[in-house]
Amino acid sequence: MSIEKKILSREAVVGIIGCGYVGLPLALEFAKKGFRVVAFDLDAPRVDQINRGISYIPDVPTPELSECVKKGTLVATTDFSRLATADTVSICVPTPLRKTKDPDISYIVSALDNLVANRNPNGQLIILESTTYPGTTREVMLPALEAEGAFKVGKDFFLAFSPERVDPGNPVFNIVNTPKVVGGITPECTRLASLLYGSIVDRVMPVTSTESAEMVKLLENTFRSVNIGLVNELALMSHNLNLNIWEIIEAAATKPFGFMPFYPGPGLGGHCIPIDPHYLSWKARQTGFEARFIELAGVVNGSMPHHVVNRVAYGLNEQTKCLKNAKILVVGVAYKKDVNDLRESPALDVMALLEKSGAVLSYSDPYFPTLKWGAETLSSVDISKPEALKKFDCAVVITNHTKVDYKTLLGAVPLIVDTRNVFKGTSHPSIVSL
Ligand SMILES: NC(=O)c1ccc[n+]([C@@H]2O[C@H](COP(=O)([O-])OP(=O)(O)OC[C@H]3O[C@@H](n4cnc5c(N)ncnc54)[C@H](O)[C@@H]3O)[C@@H](O)[C@H]2O)c1
């Protein structure tokens, strides 16, 4: 049976490599839509947890996962030989940066090695989802899969790139109602990848090449990084001008056209915005092009944790205290609201800077009951209990989780540095804003 018929009849076995924030929700969606899904990961405890039907990703509800596992439509494995049984394979492995800020595509290469070693020669459809620089699919994946001419793309196998656009913690947009961009090596690759994703998402947006599809994701994330950089700079400027940046953004956002609000904060976090633009500037540099907006946004956004620490020092100084030995509660360590993800979190930068100045650190975050900090393991402080707050000289709000009542800090801690405007509209002498 052709791959097209298998997709249309839902008989295709869907392989997903990498069961993280991107791969697990994707695997679940395919399973819910009636495909048989095999999810591959190197991490045996994760695989075991999936097979017990227990989710570790907030956007993946355990009841839905366990139903698919019980029905047998979703199974996870560390046995990569089973890749040979998959009709389609979506690769969702990490794409971090090296210390030099150059792309680290070693996880993609490792997934690729497994695909080549466990080949399904019957027209397998392979789709890379990991965010990467334009050219990765054609320059890195295609030659390995063609195996020096032994296999022909568009005939023996099909290859495409489709960027994952998941926004963890977003209550409105999910895999299904977020359009999926698809670009294949050949028009047939694009058509088949569009057909596959068209069976789980409301809208597929085909583009003419894998490079275009790779670039779409980098445009989206660079757009965010640059606009956040701009608004962070405006926040620093407004501070000097004694203006409230939040009020200004809120008013500007009433313009129904030509403006889109972005908000300042303690710095960038997560796996995407602080990292992806560097993939693009690295690739641009290979062609002799300096991506100046990207670099500038990186500098401004990277300075925000220092600004936060300056605001803490200023607030303490006003109360004739100093950072050294000050007891500081960092409120929220996740990189953004309503997620249990610490990656690149600006809270960690702020904590490191505070510690370097001699502050004594504690933290509070309902998504992290404990936090490994150097040789120590810290426990989350429950800020709903006033007695737990008594000892602190300052609370610095880094993450604005929806389920946290920040008002309990008012009157309980002598100084509150609010980097997220959680105290919008509240006037209190203890509050120092960004
Ligand atoms: N998290 C997001 O919000 C988000 C959004 C859009 C795009 N992305 C992109 O999607 C990709 C995956 O990100 P993520 O957040 O899901 O990462 P993650 O770290 O949450 O998950 C990656 C998973 O891949 C597994 N893995 C690593 N190497 C492997 C290999 N060779 N074979 C099999 N499994 C392997 C890891 O064990 C882990 O379970 C990245 O390129 C990221 O930039 C992430």
C-alpha cells in the first residue's frame, strides 16, 4: 500500500523521535486521531513513564495519554530498530547552542544515524521538526538518507521540514488550531508531509522548500526576540524618564492596526527565543552577513537580569540595607508563566548575580517543589503562608504564574521588585517595578 493510502486510511505507523515538550504532544495528537504511534526516546525513565500512561508535560493530560496507551495506539520505546516499522517519522530532538553560541545539531545527527541504521525502504516519510538553521534538512539529512545514491528522495523516501510551533502553557492555541508550515525537498515530499499533518491540524501552509520552512521558524522567533529587546530597551528608558512602561504598552495596544504588544521582563528564557536567533546569525555569518538586529536584541535582553539586580540593590539601599547578606526570595523560577520548564530561565541568571553579591537566596515556585542550586537542594517557600515570609528583606517576582496569589507578599515583605507587572494598579510603598 502506498504511503498516501496508509495516511488517508490511518493505517500508517507514525514514529516520533524525541518525547519532550514537542514530541509527546505530537505523539498524543496522532494517537488520538487514530494512528498507531511509536514514540522513541533515549531516556528510559521517560519511555517507561509514557508506557505507564503518566504525563510529565503539563500540556499533555495524563487521562488522554493513559487512554491511548491502554488502547495500544501509543507506545514508547528505546529500541530504535523499531524505526524500520514506521511509515512516517517526525524528529523532535533538542537543538541547543554550544558554549561558543554555534548550533549543536548533534541530536539531529544521532536521530539520523538511527534512521539510516534502521531503514524502512518502502517510501518512508521523514520530517524534521527541531528548530534549526536553513539548509539543515538538505545539507545534513538528505545526503545521509540518500546513502550515496542508494536511495532516491521523492521516490524511495520522502523528506520535509515542518517547524514545531507549540507554545507550552498557552490555553488557546495548541497543535490542532495552530497552522503547520511544511516544506519538502521535492513537491511530492511537501504534498505527503502536508497530507500527514493535515490529518491532525486544522490548516497546513505549504512552502516551496525545506529552507523556507526552516527560515519561517527562525523569522518567528527572531521577530519575538527583537521586539522583546526593543520593549526591554524602552522599559530601561522609561525608568530613567520616570514613566510606567506597562501603562504605555497597554494604551498603545488599543490601536487596532499596526501595533502588537510585547512586554518587558527579567530576560529571555526557554528553549526557543534565546537560542534560535543564534542559529540564524550563525548561518548568515557563513555567507559574510552580520545579523545586527539579532545581536543587538541579544545584548539588550541579556542585560535584563543585571537590571533586575540593580533594582533590588536600589530598593534595599532606600531601606538602608545592602545586597550582602540580604535574605532574598525569588518568586517564580520557571522561564515563563504556567510552565514547569527551567531551561535558560532568567531567574537562574538573577539568582547567580544576587548570590555573587552576597545575598542569601530562597525561592518559591509551585511548579518546582525543589530546585537544585549548586551543591544544595532548595525547597520552594509557600508564599500563601505569611509566617514563611517574615524573614525576607526582599521578594523579587520573576515569573507570573496564573495560580499564584502575589498579593500575599504585600505588607509581608518590606521590598518587592516586580519584573512582570503582577501588581498592576496596586500602589504600595514596598513595590519597586522594573
Ligand atoms: N519547547 C518548546 O516550546 C518548543 C517550541 C517549538 C519548537 N521547539 C523545538 O523542538 C525541538 C525539541 O524541543 P523540546 O522542547 O521538545 O525538547 P525536550 O528537551 O523537551 O525533548 C527532547 C527529547 O528528545 C530526547 N532525545 C534527545 N536526543 C535523542 C535522540 N537522538 N533520539 C531520541 N530521543 C532523543 C530527549 O531525551 C528528550 O526527551 C527543539 O529543536 C526545539 O527548539 C521547542
